[in-house]
Amino acid sequence: MATENLPLDKIRPNENQPRRTFYQESLEELAASIKERGVLQPIVVRPLVGANKGFFEIVMGERRYRACKMLGLPTILAIVRDLNDEDAATDALLENYQREDMNVIEKARAMQGLLQHMSYEKISKTLGVSETTVRRTLELLELPSQIQQELIQNPAKGAVFQEGHARALLAINGDTVCQLRLVEKIKGEKLNISDLEKILSAIKQFPAKKEAFLRVSIAVTEQMLRSLGAREERKKPYKAQTAEQHLKGIEKQASVLSDMLDDRIGEFLTAEHMNQLLATTAELQRDLESFNSKLRDALATKDFGFREVYIHCPLCGRVELIGSVRCSVCWTILRRCYDCGNYDRNFEKCGVTGGKIFVAEAENPKEHSKSYRCPMYKPKFDVQATKLKMVA
């Protein structure tokens, strides 16, 4: 091994150099440094044989070589080594592998080149990485060339399209058009890897909606997935323990929605927004009417003699069905003799059975009271219960 100043015109770049991309700005900065301080570290070359005898091939240091050519220097300090193809390829890769500005596609191509000389196991040991990392890096070469180019052009950590995005796109290899549209979507909407995985999962789960998922925002995608997921859930066998969870959820959301139904909203919305809102509430109305119809059928089956009679809770004023027995908000017993049209307050007795019921019990019944679950209960006052109507 010897160090000497070699003429630049006697040096040839390595055709199998792992680094294929040389950024102009970076080369100009290196050239300025060399002009000021010289080449601080010699390049490594190996002598060529045969028809190219007398010339040298770069093993390590092509950036320094290029920078010197930019400056018009006649020679460059070099270490000359006698290396075979395998050792030269390994040394070239090792020099560049740890550099942050070597993009992952260049690393993958270099690993692919090393496979001509060594096994996956030996490559992993040589580079100091796991065999899994080697295989996962090589997988990126299965992507379309346009996507590989995205990783070559945008290697910086701050770039929107990252290696993780590209790796996620391997899931739909074979659908290049979809992959490229997703690349543009990632860059246009600045989607993170988790967002992309959501879209890919949505496309896989609901392929008929692929075009919609490619067009809409990630927020709308999530909303669509909730809606589509709920429909899919309804196709599955219903679990008994789910019923109470749904009951609580529906009551909570209904309360929130009821509080928001303020007709003054129309004063501050455009005609377009009011149309959107009406379409939303009309669809909800249709769903509710269908749901209520099925509930009525179920009640008629389970509760012989079911009557859809609404009453006010005597404590909090919530409108309930008498079949609820207790108010779902404050848990007060609903059927009080005091509110029943059959109760005679003067004589403190039931006008139907003639049974004695004191006013104290009539006003504040307990579970053992005669009014509790009384089938003869007759509300004294009409209750304003809204009946939903289907909209054609």
C-alpha cells in the first residue's frame, strides 16, 4: 500500500460505486474547503489491469475526486491498494454506508451488488446490521422506479416523503397508478406514515371505495371508516353485552345532539351549508324512523299489551315511555298515582280498584308501592312527544 499524488486524468470512477447521487451544493462546499485547506484525507484507489493498465479505479473518495476536478487541480493525494472486486465493493460500501447523505436506495443497490460476492449473513456482519435490515432494505428495490426516485431526490429527514412511506406502499405493489397517486397525496397533504397506513387499510378493507379514499382528506377517510365499519359490525352476530353499551352511547349522543338543535343556526349559515345540514339531519331522521319501527316491533313481541304512552318525569321533566318504569336521567319512578287520571286525591284512593293510597305514597312511590308498574296508569296530562315522519 502506498500514498502518492496521482494525476486526475489517470483516475477512473467506479462504475459500481454505491453512491450514485452527488448533490451539487454539497460538492461546491467540499470544493471550497479543498481550495482553502487542501485534501485532508487521501482517496483510495486500486490499479487497473489489462487494457486499462496504468489507470486507477476509485474505491473510496469519489466526492473528493469530483471536487478536485471542479477546481481544475492536476493531481490528488491517493492511497493505492491491490484489491479484488469483492474487497473493493465492500470497502466502497462501508465508506459510504454510515454517511447520512447516502440515500436508502443507494444503500439497497450497493447491498444488491454485494450479494454477487457474499451471503446475506456475511453482508449483515460486514455492515454491522441485522440480516432482517438487509432484507428489508433490499425490498425497497421492488418498488416502481418513480417511487425509488422520490427517495433519491428527497433523502433529507425533513422531506415529506420518507422511507417509511415507501415501505408502506409495498403492500400494494402491482398497483403502480395507486402508489403514485398516494405519493402525491402524501406530499400534498403532508400525511404521516400512520395516516398512509390508515388509507391503505381502508382501501384493502373496502376496495369499492378506493377512489373516494384517494380523493378525500384523512379526516373524511376516518369518518367514512367509522360509518362503513359500523355497517360491517351490524352484519356480525350481536353480542348481549354490547346492548347496554350501545344504549348508554345512544342516550349520551342523543343528549348532545338535542342540545345542539337550535334553529337559530339558520341565521348564520349560507344556503349551501343549510342544504348540507338538512341532508345530514334528514338522513339521520330516516335512520331513526327505521330504528324506532324495529324497536316498536320488538317491544310488541316482548311486552304483551305494549302501549306507546309518553309521560313526563315528575322530578326532572324528561319525556319517557311509561314502560321505562324509571327515568333514565334521574332514576325517579315514573308512574306516580298522584299524576294518574284514575287517582282520587280527595279520598286518597284508586278510582279503579278502590284501594287506599295515601298522598305521601302517591307523590313519592317506592318499588313496593301499588303505582309501581301499575298497568292501569293513565297520564292526567298530554305529553308533547315528537313523532318522526319519513321524508320522501
